[in-house]
Amino acid sequence: MNDDDTKHNHQARSGELMDRLSQAIESDSSTSSDEPWYLNSSWNPKFAVVSAITGCVISFYIVFRLLVDNEQDVKDDAGGDVIAFVLISIIASTITYLTGLRAMRRRYAMRAWCTANGWEYKRSGDPFHTGVIKHTDDLADSKLYWSNERSQNSMSKMFGERGVVVLERYYYQGRGRENKKVATFLVMDYGGTAPEMILHPHHITDKLPLPSDLQTVSFESNAFNRKWTVKAKDPKAAYDRLDQSTLEYLQEVEHPVALEFVGNLLVIKLHAVDIEARKVILKFVQGLTHVVPDDLMPKLNMPAFGNNS
């Protein structure tokens, strides 16, 4: 196992430990009301202790790595090392506490929305083992979905025979646990027929000739081509399947969502992780099912967002 693997495993274990500890404290209430403590106060001694311990662990790891990388002896500047450890511990503990507080409030908002609208919420773990999504094997072929990363804050619901799952996938980049990359994904059995294709907001790098089995699809609307990039294995089939009403709907989308038809699945990605981001994705997919041809994807109606028909 190389140094990068060791670092990745260390960050993952630290993150999982922090999540378990904070989960136990999250259910603790420091008030007499039924609401959790973090809705009524920004201070909790137990969570502060957990944050301080986590901050010290992070600080020790950083100082130790600096000493190793610089091939220094601890005895050369013991005083400076101690000062660095203390300062980094204070900073890391503060960041951990504030980040954890914000995460707990965000999770509460998600749970509350799911309860009110009949969705099943899971803080961690694989949301697909319940069988809500029938064609999970198709995710292995997705170019949009982060297949090898971890899941958190998932919500799922059946709409007739079609299952919908919304979840966050995340990973840690670099040495610090605080550098966490997260995106929200929607995965659903879309129940129709579509050629394999990816649609995402246009970017200047789309013009680079990167190796891929997907070809760019151009449409008659220059305005659409400037805003969206569409790539498909069969460009003609993709061109024929995306009719004028679909192009007009996508042209009006304000949020930078990316979507992919792969196998029997529709996968949507958005680089935002709060409950409002999930509402954006759910509203988007409901609207999309109402503008595409019926044989491409049957209409999907979610009571929380009204009926688009």
C-alpha cells in the first residue's frame, strides 16, 4: 500500500469515526423541548469535546507529516512543534464544530421534508439494497455517477412501479478531511427508451478532442448548442429523441444540472447538497418527464411539487 492509499484510508477512518460520534450527540437534547439541541442553540459541550478531539487528531497528523516530509528531528525545535500543534488544533477544532453544526441542521431539514412528503431518509449506507431501483447494475456504466465513492443522506420513494433515489456521494481530496468533495445525484428507473447520452451545461473544454465513445450532437438551435453539450453513442438517435419541447425546457433551466441516460436509468447530478438542491433536482425531473415524448419517458407526478400536466 503506497502513501496515497494510506492517506486516503486514514482520512476515511477519521471521517467515519467523527460521523459516528456526532450521530450519537445529534440525538442528544440540551433543551426541554422535543426539538434537537442544535435548532435552539449553537453550543453543546459534548459536541465541543468531540470536535476538540478530532481537531487534535488532525493537528497531530499534519505536524507529524510535516516533520516526516522535511526529515526533521522533533528535538530540533520541540517548542515550535508544540506551538504549531496547538494552533492547528484550535483552528481544526473550530472548523470541525461549525461544519458539524451546519451538517446537523441540514440533515434535520432533510429528514423533516422526507417525513412530510412520504420519502424514506437514510443518513448513511447503501440506499439501493432495498430494491427501490431495479436496474442498479447499469450504474457501473454511468460516466456521470461517482460509482466508487461513499453515500450519505439518501432519500427514496416509489412512484407506481418506478423508484427514485436522491443521495449525496462524497470523497476526500488531499490530506485534510475538511477538503470534502460532494455532489447530489438522482437515480431513477425512467421506464422508457432512450439512446445512451449525456447532457450537461456547455463548457469551453467541451471542444477539446478527448478520447470517448460518445459523439457530440448538434441541434438546429444555436442558442441551445451554446448552453448545452449533448453527447451520445448514436448521435442520430439522440437527435431524433430530443424534440423541440424538450430543447425548449432545457433552454429555460437555470440550475447547472447534468443528466445521463444509461441503460434503464436516468442519472442527474448537481453540485449542491442541501434540501433546496434536492427540490431543484426533483422539480427538474418531474418537469422533464412532462415535456419529453411519452415513449422516451412516462410522466412522473410528485405531489410535493404539484402536477405539471
